Amino acid sequence: MLSLVVILSALSFLQLGAAGPYNTFDGDGFPACNNVAQVYRPSTISEIQAIVKDASRKGTPVRASGNGHMWYDTMCSDDPNTIIIKTDAVNRISDLVLKDGVGSVVVEAGVTFPQVAEWLHERGASLGYTLVNWNITIAGAMAMGAHRSSLREHSQASSAALAFDIINGNGDLVHIDKDETSDTWLSATTSLGLLGVIARVKMEVLADFKVYANQITLNEAEVLNGDIYAQISPYVTANYWWWPGPKKFHLRTYGVVPITKSGNAFQNTFSVTELEGKLALGLLNGGQNASLPNFITEGIFYALWRTPNFHDKKTNLPLLSWPVHGYAYDVLIGGLYPDQKPEWEYNLRGKTLELAVPVTQANALLKRVRQLFDQAAKDGKPVTSTYRSGINIKFGKPYDSFLGQTTERVGNRTADWSKGAMMFDFPSFLPTTGDHHRYNEEWYGMLAKTLIDEFPVRPHWTKNTRDVFRQSLKNLDPDSLQRFAKVREQFDPKKTFRSVVGEILGVV
């Protein structure tokens, strides 16, 4: 009888399927891992521990995955024996404490931002500004050092963490309380999943609140030659969208309004109708082998982006003028609109490059990118932004973590990160026809190499190619990497948790 119970328990968290690629949000043809042996879907923390213990005993590589947002094949190692632990079914929320407007809550490995946002909203609480994309898990965002955009508030997701429970390489549950003087804590807050599976997070919460979103249009020269820190820092969160063809920027800013303020604004950048998806696909594919269609498409998207990409949450009617008002999560992140789907379900997929640079060098980097755009035009192969919302430029207040993007830690290439980081995020449409190359494909590789060689940039951990990670290694702090590697060795001496990124960094 006991054997039957054990077998049934094992089957309850086994997702059957043949070995092969493991895909995240982009689906088939866009693997996060090129070849894995099996995908498990446990429903409890103890089941995750059992899987890890078994894998550790067998020497099998393991990677945890929530609703991952991996753009390239860097999530796992290339060992085909790798197994995936899918955490989305381990999603309990508990232990809310809220007093005088501040408090904490405990979330399990697979809890997503919309899940906890709705749960907290029903109880008069909010996550504040440590929010990321609507479809990924909180634990995954913290592991990867994910962030929103702010020079005033700590917006790195892991900055809200008060404690972690991590399942280490032996399958043991290790509790870590916040201690910013501890190498263990500085490793856990951007662990890249290399310490183990983040089983639980205790995180800060605030009393529920509302915010406004406003947007203005700036000429390109106003940003490239302006005081970027002064333009951004007054707002609790803000970011630019750069449209290189029209030579314009959209500056979107956010701030707190009274909870009694009317408005139920709700957004999602990725949400499109079937008609919109088909039209966009046709426009974007038209620019694969010619430059002019890309500039025409960018002009259309630029015009559309001038009006709010917000609906009223209660009526689903579009909001047509700025500013808009609503609850913090709904305005800052939102979710899918009813009867719409994510853009990637209509083959609107992209490649991307995201690099962090000190705010003190933001103007110089953007001017260098403009020079590269201009040089491409002089060479007869002009390129521009070919995606839904231009080039996204975000910001980050310094937050100390060995592998964080906004940390003040410096290595061989010294720089002043004390004012924070600017994240240069350049997504570009990936054609669905022909050889799938973008127009002037070589230019994108040259852009990455130029910025990495000329600026002390740091890479985003889920939005860059293997080549970008290799090239960026010279810009990372050797002391931070060595100290992280020592902590990782304590958590996972058998190297059960592996990834291409960890191997390139030399910490696995």
C-alpha cells in the first residue's frame, strides 16, 4: 500500500512529455533550454525538495522555472540530462501583516505578480513599486534581478525581500533573513537560480494606493543633450520610449494620488486583438529586406503610442487622454485585456539587447547609439526601432547585490554608479519569413559590441545572447563574482543547479 502511495505522489507532480527543447513565453522555436530530459510540475515545496534530492543523488542538473521570460537559450546548461522544475502550481500566499500602512506577506515559488496583487488588493494592501511583468513569478523575478524603473524608489524586485527559503543543492530548505552586510544575502538577492530553488519569499507590502500615469513628447535633442537625472528623478517611477526615426522620445511619468481619486486605469503593453496582431505582423515583415517599411511602421506605432495604452478596468473602454489614474498594480503593470491575447501568440516576437550603464554616462551612451544609427544611414542601410513601443529606457536606484544591475560595485572598469543605472532595452522584431534575419542584421551585433567595449555596461540576465554575456564579462566586478561563487559552493557543492550564464560568469 505504501508503495502505491509513493508512486501516486510521484505521478502527481510529473508532467509527462518527451525530451527536447524547453520553451517559455515565446513558445515553439524559441527555447530557453535547447534540450532537457524531463519537466516536473510539483504542487508543494516538499515535492520540490524530493525532486532535488533525487537529482542531487544522481548528478542530474536542475533548473527551476516559473512563467519564465527568457529571450534566449541561456536558462539551462547544455547538458541534455537537465530537468526542469516548473513552479507555477506551488503558489500559496499567506501571513499578511499590515500595520500603519506597512507590513509583509509570504509567497511561494510560483506566485505571479497579478496573483499576489489581486490577493493583496482584496485585503487593502499593495506590493508598492517592486513590480515586473504581469506573467512572471515573484521568486523568478528576484532570482534574475528584475526591476521596474525608478531613481527615487527601490524598484528592483528583490529589494522588497525580507527573507528567503531556498531549497539548496542537497534538497534542504535553508532560511535566510535580510542582512545587507552578509555575502549570503548579497548573493540571494540576484542568485540567477544558482543557489537553488526559491521556495518562499517574505516581502514588504504597503497599504493599497493609487497612482497617476502621464506622458509627454520630447524632441530627441532634449533628452540626448538634457539632464536625464533631473528629468527622471522627481517621479516615483518613469521611463522613456525612444523613436529614432521621428527623433522623438515619449517620457512617461508616475506618481502617487489619493486613494479616493476617481479612475480605474488598467494597462498591458503586450495585449493585442487578432486584427491588430495580423496587421502588425504584415507591416513588420515588410521591413525584412527593405528599410523604408521599417520607418513607416515605426511612424505608425509612434502615433499610436502617443495616446494611453490604458483601458478602464470596469468597463474595458479605452482611455483617450493623459493623465490616467488607478490602483498601483493596474497602472504600472496591468494584465491582458478581455478578448485579447499576448502579442507573441500572433507571431509578434523579437530579439533584444538590454544593458545597464551608470546614469552619469547615460547621455554619452544615447549619443553613441545615435551616431551608430546615423552611420547606418550613411552606409545606405538605415535601421530604426522595429517593435511595438520603441526603445525602452528604464532606470534603477542603487541596490547592493553581487550580480544586480544597479549596484554601486565596480570592477576593473571603474564608474560612478552612485546616482543609479539607466537600462537601455532595445527589442527588435524578428521576421517570420525568409531567413528570419532582421534588416541589416550585422548592425545589431556591432551595436552590442560597441556599447560593451566603450562603456562599463552590465547585462540584463534574461534578455541577452551568450555572446553578449561573454563580451560583458570584462565589465563585471571580479570580487563580486568570486564572493558569489563561494556562497554558491556552500549552497550547491555538487553543482546541481547550472546554467549557461553561470558557466560564462565562471561561478559554476
